[in-house]
Amino acid sequence: MTDNGKNEQTAKKYEKYVKKVTPTHSLPLNMAKAFLVGGLICVLGQYILNTAETMGLGQEEAGSWCSLILIFLSVLLTGLNVYPKLAKFAGAGTLVPITGFANSVAAPAIEYQKEGQVFGIGCKIFTIAGPVILYGVLSSWILGVVYYVMQLWR
């Protein structure tokens, strides 16, 4: 047998092995899970908002308390290793902006705390969220400059 035939046979075996070990996913099921969990997080947020307004807080204060409570719950559940399991189940459904972002900041801090306050938590806390913050600030600055220049031309 030639080397070429042997390589083809090896490639076919490898391709068969990859198909065997690669998990299959159902897109409709994943979408349903994401919709359900993301929706439940949003319903919780709306419940907190409505409860705060019912207790006499203004809309702005109620929104602040809602954000604060959702961030706290996300970080708490991340620390208790519940949020990662929920994220594995729901996928993108847990990326509802405020809870997903809080999780992305808290998870590296918890993971690297054993390396110390400075080299562990301090260096790794923004591993995931850092690029989001960087590009968010950069793009908002650029858009602000564009807006300013457009206002000068009016």
C-alpha cells in the first residue's frame, strides 16, 4: 500500500472518530432553552422593578435597585457554581446583558483567587469582560467624536 492510500485510510478513520465523539445539538431545543431561561431572568428583573416601584421608589431608583439585585444574584450564583451550570443548560439565554456581564467578571475572580489578591484576582478579573469594556468605551468615544463633528457642520 502506498503512503497516499495509507494517509487516506487514516483520514477516513479520523473523520469517523470525530463524528462519533462530536456531540450533536438540536438548534430548536437550544433556542427554546435560551428563550426560556433568558425570559425568566427578564421576568425576574421586571418583578424586582415592579416591586420596587410599588414600594414607593421612582422609576430611576427602582431601575437602579433592579440592576443592583440582578448583579448581586448573578455573582452569588456564580460563586455557588450554579450560574455556570445554568449557562451550560441555557447557552445564550444567560447572556442577558447585566447578569451575563456580572458573571463574566465574577467567574475569573473566583477561579484565580487562589493565586492571590494582586496576581490572581487583580490580574484576571477582567479576562473575559475586559475586551467588552475596552471596545465599548472605544466605540462610544469614536461615535461621540463623529456626533460632535456632525453637530459642528449643522
